[in-house]
Amino acid sequence: MSLEEYKGVYVFAQQVDGEVSGIAYELLGKAKDLAKDLNAEVTAVLLGYGVKGLADSLAEYGADKVIVVDDKELEVYRTEPYAHALASVINEYKPEIMLVGATAIGRDLGPRVSARVATGLTADCTVLEIGDFTDNMTKETIPNQLLMTRPAFGGNTIATIACPYNRPQMATVRAGVMQKAEPKPGAKAEVINFDAKLEKNSKYVEIQEVIKSVAETVDIMDAKILVSGGRGVGSAENFKLLDDLAEALGGTVSCSRAVVDAGWKSKDLQVGQTGKTVRPH
């Protein structure tokens, strides 16, 4: 592997039902910062069916280029066609850095793609920066590496990881920890239509039906004020006090994993390491 061949910061621009997920815009904002340090371009990789019209929104949030793989097989997320498509893009265009959101889709897709392109993956990152890496064995200092920081051992310590000898440097990034760049209305990106040559095989699952749940709660990721409770609240009925306080403050109730496990509140309201990471507004 010739590391010099790998250039640019790439972002997997997750979309669902023709709508770009917020994490994609957050990653583009961070990608712009990383690309500035590397004097590189930012490229969004957009997979789906009938999604070419989303390229402009990605450009407004910082993409210099958008690689579009538009195929009927990508209409609904399935592991095999998505992994094949993203790995094909990486093998063809050779990005130096590949960022994926740590969503349900990203956590399924990221490690499979990293295995296919023979590189490492740092999962659930909270900090990304460009810096020098020193090899403890050779004592060699390697500049301009992606330093990927994530909680480890149940959040009891913080680990910073580098991938100096393989490319791309891949990371999944938690939603809500990176800042979206201010959009530039009217910005345009170079759009590249790429044929990933998708062919059905035995690993393609067949989706019989998609049942969408209707959320009855607001997204806590968008809330400016959270009133959060844990096991100490005592019961589902006692959460009425928190509900009333949140209403008085113009906020939203959130909760711990113990509360969700007890069935007092829904998973959508869970915060923390196993829930949603909420960035202060």
C-alpha cells in the first residue's frame, strides 16, 4: 500500500428516505477543519436511489465534491450492497480519511467496510484532530496523522488512537459531538456519478416490509434544556414531577438507561454513553 496515493477527507453522507441525516452535516463541518490542516478537499459519499438532488445540500454544508452511487439496490439500507458500494468508492478514489456517523446504520456499515479495504476503524469517536504520532516501538514520529479519541473501558478512561500504516484512516463518530458548519446557500460541489457495479448475491437480504414507528416525543438532540432523571426518581409516576418542571422551563425530559430498562421512559429519551450524546447549545 502506497500511503501517498491516498488524499482527501471523505464523509459517508447517510440519508434515509431521501433526507440527509443530521450527522452527515456534523461530519462535514469537522471534515472541513481536518482538510484545512491537510490542505485537502472534502468529499461526501452519497449512497441511495433517486438521491442525486441531495448533492446541493451537502455542498452548502462544506462538501467540495459529492460522489453519488445511485442504484435501486440502495433504496433501503441493507448491509451487503451498501458495504460493497462504499468499499468500491474507497478502492477507486483512495481517501486519506473516511468518516462515518456512529448511527445504527454507521455502526453496521463502518467495520464491514474497513475489513474489506484492509484498514483499521476507531469506533464512537468524540474528538478528531490532525497531529503527530510517535511509534513506541521505533520511536519514529509520523506527522499529519488523524488522532481519534474515544471513551474506553466503560468510559473510565480516554484513548487516542492512530492508524499510521494503513489507509484510509477510518472512524465512526458519535452524533451530537461535532459542530455543523454554517451553511452557504447556493454553494455548489463537483458531482461525480459512480457505478459500483452492484450485483445480487447470496448475502443480499430481501426486505419484506418496512414498518415505521411514530415518535411521540421530541428529539432530545434538538432540545436546549433537558431535565434528566435516573433510577432515583423511583417510579414512572414520579417522572410527572420532571415532566412538569420541563414544561415550566420550556425544556424536554431525558433519562438514564436504568429508567429505559425499567420501562418508565422510551429509548428515544435516553442520554449517556449508551444513549444519545447531547452537545450543550
